[in-house]
Amino acid sequence: MDQEISRRGADLLASDIRSALGFEVHIGETIPERLLRQPFPPAWWIELTVPALEVMIGSTPIAHTPSGVACELAWSLHDDILARSGKIWPADPAGGDQPLLPTRDGWQGPGGLIPYGQVKAAKDPDPSLDGVVRWWLPDSYDGLIACHSGDLTFTLWEYRGDEQLITPGMPVTWVIGEGGHGKYRKAGEVRPAQP
């Protein structure tokens, strides 16, 4: 693994953000001073920033391919970009409000695989959805509940039930929590809706 592979992976993810959402993305390679002072500083560093969304990730990826690096960075940024942009990103060509999910080979969804660097679409959430999980990110345990009075974010830690069963479109009940994430309020407790 080296700096060049990290840069190419960051470029792929940046291209997906720019093409689908239209936001400027900055990529930096300067190792932060605080890390240089450590006994074993990193040999390289990649930092990806989306100023309009106030989103930033910096790391020394461990993946050995540009696609793998893009995946590592996407795992860290995906929920923040979704919550702060208010868009379904990347939008699945097959439809629905579940965004494509990052894998080592590209963005995956029911409609298939889209390689990193080739995403062109984001979309507004479906306003007709209410009382269901709008989207769920199984790698970061973050989700969004569709609600006509304003969508709510939740994480695995607010969910009361078998997390293996969380799927987009699943009916849920919730209580309003404290705070929020990005454009959304926070759910304090989420449960599967009883039939």
C-alpha cells in the first residue's frame, strides 16, 4: 500500500461526490503535525474534505487497491454525506430510497454494481414514505426513518430488536430523541412496528 494508491482511491470517491451531488471536494496528502509527533507516524496520509457539507475524513488506508481505498473512505463518510446533503446518494438505478452501499469493488445495490468513479446520480427522498426505514447502512449501523413531519436518524444503539432484520421499507415506531445529525432530528428509541 502506498500514497499513490491512496490518492487514486480518494480521487474515485471524490469524482462520485462531485458528479452526483455537485459539491467541491478537496484531497490533501499532508500528514497532520500531531501525527508526525507520534512515536510511529504514518508513512502517508490521505484527507478528503467536502467543505459545503462540513465533512472530512483523514486516514492511512490499509486497502491495496484504489477501489479498496475508496470503499474505506466511503464507509467513514457515507452517513454524514447522506445526513448533511438530504439526498439519496448514490442513488440506485433500480430505484427506491436505499442508497447504493460501498463494497471493495464499487457501489452495490439491487440494480447491480457501479464501480467507484462512475456514480452520476443522487436523488431527493420519496416524500410519500412515512413510518418506515428509508435507508439503512449495515456497515456503520446508521439509518433514516421516513416521517411526514421530518425524517429522523437512528443508529443500532437506538434500535430495540434484531438488527439483522432492519431493511429499507420496514415499518417502525419511535420516540423523538435529543439532538440530530445533519438535516435530521434524532430518534431516541426505534422498534419494529407490530403487525
